[in-house]
Amino acid sequence: MQILLQDDGFEVIITTDGRKVKTLCKQNPDLIFIDIWMSGMDGKMICKEVKSDPSTRGIPVVLFSANRDTKEIATECGADDFILKPFEITYMLALAHKYTQ
């Protein structure tokens, strides 16, 4: 995802440690893609924290996972959208553009 987004002109910051997402939010990202299954803290909890904090709730969050319940999980935690794995690259890029325009 990082390479695809960068090739499409996006500046990308990544972490595999869910506990670092809140710290990275201080950089005021335009969009957050979160895998539901991350080390340190799962994506559902990260999304809930981002969306419950007044300083970050306006940042769009897109959850992605191969979990068949991704849509329900995204709705439950307040995500703006979701992507099921495997996904079409064009769809992921379209979502990135949708939330950063």
C-alpha cells in the first residue's frame, strides 16, 4: 500500500505498531488506513480512540482486513470506510482520493 500510494503522489507515514498511531496523529494526517489486526493494539481500538478524541475525530479512517465482519467492525468503531482484502488497487486509490480531496 505504501508504494502504491506514494506512486500516486501521496506522502505516506507508516507504522506496524498500533500504539504509535495516536502519536502519528499529531502530524495531522489527511487520512489513516488501519489494518484491523495490528501489533500492540488492534485497529478497531485505534479507530475508536481516533474518533473519540476531538483533536483527531475529523481525520478520515479506513479500516481494512480479510475478516468477513470488516464492514460491521468499521461501523461499530466509527470508521469512515472499509476495504476487504484482497482488494483492487484502483479501489484503494479511489478511497484515498475521495477522503483527501
